[in-house]
Amino acid sequence: MPSTFVDFWEMIWQERSNIIVVITNMVEDGRRKCDQYWPSSSNTPQTHGSYQVGLVNEVSNTHFVHRILSLRIAKCVPPTERRVHQLHFKGWPDHGVPDTVFPLLTFMHYAAEIHSTGPIVVHCSAGVGRSGSYILVDSMRRHLISFRKLNIMGHLVHMRRQREKLVQTVVSRWLLCSFASKHKREH
């Protein structure tokens, strides 16, 4: 929704977020799922209220796109610019699952390697299915690295207290089981 772009970029600036994780495609099954809030080319920056967004670089592979965006306040003196990494995972269909869990886990590891200056912003089309599952799996991945143990249901219950309806489908539960199975074999 283009009417929310100013608020979105204001949130990114205010919270000092420099990583945006996108887990939806713009159009899926012929339906618009997300409006493009970033420029398509480096020659055409976008202005949203006081914020100017430019495309610095875009690298694409089979499963995801890594965009580096510049974000600045258009009338700020002296000019202040921040770099924002937008990581766009392409292989997770709405109301479905990725073909395998490995590209998603690789994507999560890739995202974790980028230094974060603020909260990581994660979005899909609705905000509870794919993005909720991503947040939960990433949180469990970080917990496993720190504590070497995993309690999926305990983690889910804890996070549902903060984010209602998180992991609402059997599809999302499949992802969690795949994650747990892979990490149980590794540890």
C-alpha cells in the first residue's frame, strides 16, 4: 500500500534498522501481495515524504535478491545517509512451503552475517504466516547457537504471547520440523 511508504521508511530511519527481510513476491497466483517500496534502478531514486530511497546495488541468485539501498532525509543539513540491506527470499509461496528447507536456512545464515544496527524488519504479505515462521525459526536458530538446545513448543508459546497467531498453519509447522530435524542431525 503506497499510502504506508512514508511511515515504513520513517520507522526504518527512527529504529535505525538496516536489514529488511522480504518473504513474498510482488505478485503471487495473479494477486498483488506487496507494493514495491524501493526503486527499480539506480537512476531513479524514490521520495517518500522527507525520505529519499536509492538503489545502490542489486545481486540476485537462485533463491534470493540482496539489494543495498541508500536512505536519507531529503532536506537534512548536513546530509545524512544510511545503507539498508533488503534481503528478498523468492522461494516461499503464499500458503505453501519452500521446495526444501536448505535454501531458507542458507538465506537465514546469510542475513545473520550482516551487521545489524537496529531491529531487523521482516515482512511477507500478511505478517503472521511466512514472516512469523521466519522470525520463529531465526530466533530458535540463534537460541540453538547460544544454548545448544531446542524447545520448539516452548519457544512457540513464548513468541505467541508477543505475536498472536504466529505459525498458524500445518505448512509452517512442517518448516519448523524440517529445521529441528536438520539441526538435530548437526548437533
